[in-house]
Amino acid sequence: MSQRILITGGAGFVGSSLAVLFKQHHDNCTVICLDNLKRRGSELSLSRLRKSGIEFRHGDIRNKEDLEGLEKIDWIIDCSAEPSALAGINESPHYLLNTNLVGTINCLELARACQSGFLFVSTSRVYPFHAINSVPYYEQESRFTWEPAHRSPGVTCDGISEEFPLDGARTLYGATKLCSELLLQEYSEMYGIRTVVNRCGVITGPWQMGKVDQGFVVLWLARHFWDGALSYYGYGGLGKQVRDVLHVADLFELIDLQIHNWTIHNGQTYNVGGGVSGSVSLYELTLLCREATGNTIHIQSVPESRPGDVRMYVSDYDKVCAATGWKPKRSVEDIISEIAQWIATRQSELKPILS
Ligand SMILES: NC(=O)c1ccc[n+]([C@@H]2O[C@H](COP(=O)([O-])OP(=O)(O)OC[C@H]3O[C@@H](n4cnc5c(N)ncnc54)[C@H](O)[C@@H]3O)[C@@H](O)[C@H]2O)c1
């Protein structure tokens, strides 16, 4: 594979991890990472990228000039975003809208100029939260669970599928991602751009700079590691809300398959995540973090839910599995122990950011 891949947001968690893995698996490909380094901690990726032979370009996708001079790109993997579902709450949504929407347009325009393929890392947040929260559920000792017998469009025994209705509010973050997906469809139809959309649940792994509004798995581990403060926000404040968790290396394996078999995946949209077996509640995550760090910390309880929050989300990845044979390989336990090891070995550089 001697392709030229541009990864926007390439110093961020997902972007830098994909970049390093692409170089590891395909030594002869050229990987260029573009990032404005807005996310605190993204700067730590720069030496890692350099050591892997990856070109770094400091730039902002809101400015189309910053994308000029990038020629002969075969694939753009768009990982540059304001990735928080809480963005725009009690603050101006300007940065979110300009990056996640105007930025996508600028990246699509580059794709049009280069006739490159466009792989978009979208989100489960495109699905409306009121509708997700109205799926019948019951409460177990450590988590909420959807009623197994319940079936409605897009709700299967494996979770939420691509058939889930899209009508309703989904957070501004989710809305910018869905709008971007629609633009990809138009660029595909009108300009023949190859596109693939992966709607991901929670992605995690080493090099995620977890913070309160995004990257909760790393945040949880780091707070346990350094005896920090944590709260169970919402849904009664007991930590029973559930998410499915995907290791970024599993995502890489999927994207690698998609790029190499793009004729099958061209124009497709897939739900991608850890699925039922890769799901975890916050309370269960606490137990895993205690075990991984040997520390028990007090966790505050805040019963009121945050705006736009969902009680549960688990990806039904059947469609992508049927198309590729792909399934996530790394268990939640393995992911936790890998992140714990990463924190332990890089304490001095990570403490100012994660503690
Ligand atoms: N991490 C997850 O759980 C998750 C889940 C679903 C989808 N996603 C999507 O994956 C992508 C990557 O997310 P992440 O977790 O790596 O987040 P991240 O914050 O670690 O990475 C995003 C990177 O984009 C950069 N960036 C922000 N605004 C920019 C701009 N205007 N121009 C150039 N660079 C800019 C940031 O500095 C950061 O390095 C995002 O599109 C996000 O929506 C992430």
C-alpha cells in the first residue's frame, strides 16, 4: 500500500492512534497528520508521530487555506472535531459548528480537488436521545438493561442498528455529525467521492486525554490512579448507565479493511462499537478501575441527568460484521489494563493533564 493518507485531527486520540497503526502495518504509505492542537494533551502526540515517520502539519480545518498545498491525497480520514456531546451547553456553539461543520466542508472540498476517498468518524450521537431513552429498560444490580423482548425499528437484541429513526434532537455535537454525513452523501453522488461513515460508540485506549465531558474511561482510570474526584451524574446517580467501549486498535482494523475493499463499502454507513460483550456501566467500570489501580476512591452521586445524556447505548454492529467479518477483539478488561499500564509508565507527562 503506497497511498497518501491525510488524517485531520491527527494529533488527537483517534487520529494519532490510527496514524501510528497505519505506518506500523503499511510501512510504504505516507501519513500526514493535520491538527490545530486545541485539545489539551494532543501536543504529546507530536514526538510519537515523528518517531513513526509521520509528517505533522499544524493547521485548522476551519481555514481552507490551511488545507492548501496538500496534493495527491488518496484518503482523508476525518478525525478533527470538537468531540464533546456537552459542547455548546452554557457557552457559544461557534467553535463546535465551525469545526464540525464548516471544517467538514473544507475537508470535503479538498477531497473533491484531489478526488480522494473520505472516511468519516461519526458517532452514535446522531441518534436522537429522547427516542433512545424511551426504549423500555429495567434495572439490575450494577446496570440498566434494555427489555430483551422489546423490538422497534432499529432496536435489536444486539443494540441500536442503523435502522433507528433519526427524527428528534441529538445534541449540537450529534447534529453537526449528522449534517456532515449528509454532506458526504451529496459529495459522493455529485462529485463521485468515495465515502465511508462509521458511527462509533465510545472509543478508548492509551493516548486518550480523558476529561469530564469526553473520554470517560481514561478519566475514570486516571482519577482512581491519582485519588481524584469523580461523580456519577444522572439517572439516579448510581452509575448504572451503560455504554459500549471499543479499543482504537479494533477501529483501525476495520478502517484498514474498508480502505482496502472500498468498492464494497463505498457510500455505506455502519454502526461500530464494542457491542453487548464490550459494554460496561459506570459502576462496573469503577470496580475494574479499583482492581487495575489497587485504589478505592469515593464517588459522589448527582441524581439529575445532564442535558442530552442517554441512559444506555450499545452498538448493534451486525451490518459491518456481515460486510467485512470484522468484530471487536479486545475485551473491556484488557482495554482497562492496557490503559492502566500506559498511565503508570508515563505518570509525569500525563499527571498534569489527566489528574
Ligand atoms: N473518542 C470517542 O469516544 C469518539 C466516539 C465517536 C466518535 N468520535 C469521533 O472521532 C473523532 C476523533 O475524536 P477523538 O476522541 O480523537 O478526539 P480528540 O479531541 O482526542 O481529537 C480531535 C483532534 O482534533 C483537533 N482539532 C479540534 N478542532 C480542530 C480544528 N478546527 N482544526 C484542526 N484540528 C482540530 C484537536 O486538537 C484534537 O487533537 C472525532 O470526530 C469524534 O467526533 C470519537
